[in-house]
Amino acid sequence: KLVMGAYPRRGLTLLVDTGLAELVLPELPALARERDEHHRHKDVYEHTQTVLEQAIDQEQERFGGPDQV
């Protein structure tokens, strides 16, 4: 439900900032500790959040909302 909401980045950031993500989605805060092996993205967490936003924008344009598939 969080990813399907209007502003998933805010919700995911809140989970990480409060430490709740460590309990329910530990892969997410772990991304902040990863570095891109090709050095294209210094922070994999921020890059992933940006890609999520871009995907949501594309689904909005193409389908008028989230593609649940």
C-alpha cells in the first residue's frame, strides 16, 4: 500500500529515518550502505528512490495510475 500511495518516497524515507524499516523491510536501509560498483551512483538508496519516482510518473502518464501488475 505504501508504494501504491501518492508519495511513496515520503513513506519509505519515514520508515528508514525512524528505524522501522530495519524491522519490516531491512533491504531498504541496507541500500544506503551500498555503493555502485561502477561508481555511477554514490548512494544506491537515493538512486533507488529516484528510480521509483520515475517509474510512478511513467505509470501515471501511460496508465493513469499505478500498474498493479
